[in-house]
Amino acid sequence: MMRSILVGILLIMVAGVGWLTFDWYRGQNAGEAYGAPFTLVDQDGAEITEAAFRGTPSAVFFGFTHCPEVCPTTLFELDGWLKQLGDEGKDINAFFVTVDPERDTPEVIGSYVTNVSDRITGISGEPEKVLAMVKSFGIYWKKVDLENGDYTMDHTASVMLLDRAGDFAGTIAYGENPETAVAKLKRLAAG
């Protein structure tokens, strides 16, 4: 009984954080294309710019390949949601942008992403250019040193949804109910 109550409270908290994130981003970015112009490289080493986020709806996740849980889980779930949509979601482009460009070269991010999905495109590039792009999207990231001399990255864990014009259209929070996530992607595809 107590466990059910705690799980219920946790789900309410996750939904609340998701809504607050969505509401904040919507208020910050209403009526304008999201993010600043950028020139980076995709997982195959080809140039990619903000134009990739225009013309079709996009789902954009910011993370890193050394991430122990959030990033692989999110990419796996995003791939599953897109597969669940089938033809209904065929026009949604999905991207994984590194917040750790020092380690996540195009080759590294390409290998990482293709192990999970053929629908998601990895994005990397020169560290200063990548981090400028990440900042322009209002994504939080911070390098955190570990005791063994290694490091990890704290970062925003929501999938950003962009409409066909590149405008902010919402978020999918980490741990969000899968049915809600799929419904958001359906709305994105229909928009």
C-alpha cells in the first residue's frame, strides 16, 4: 500500500516537472524559431545546420555517450515511440546532440546512436560550436569531475519537440508516461 502511494507521488512529481518545463520553454520561445543558427557535423561527418530542424517536425535530445542511464534509456524509448507511430510519425526527424563534444566525436556518437536506432541522427562538432548551440537551446549542462580523474555530465533530460517551422512545440520529460509521449509525438506529426 505504502509503495503504491510513493509510486503515485513520484509519477505526479514527474508529470509536474514535465509540465513546468514545457510551460517555461513555451513562454521563453513563443512565436520564434528555436535556437540560434549553427554549423556542426552529423554522425557521418557531414555538415548539419539549423535547417535540419525546419521543414519537418523534430525531436531533439541533448546528452552524451558516457551517460550511464538517462541517455541510453531516452534514445531507446524515443526509437520505440517512433516505431509505434509507424507511418503516422515517418516525417519526424530525431536527433541526439552531444553535450560532451570532447569525447563524442562524430565517429563515437555515430557508433553509439546506430546501436540503438536507424531513425536518430547524432550531432557533434568542435566543442565551442557544439556548446554554443546547446546554450542557444536553453539546455543545462555541466561537467562534473569524478574522484578517479574521469568526469560525467549533468544535463537537461527532456526531449525537445520542434514543429515544422523549428518553433518550440513541447517536451517529453525523462520518465514520462509512454502513452503521453506517443500522444505528444502524434500531435507533433499532425501539426
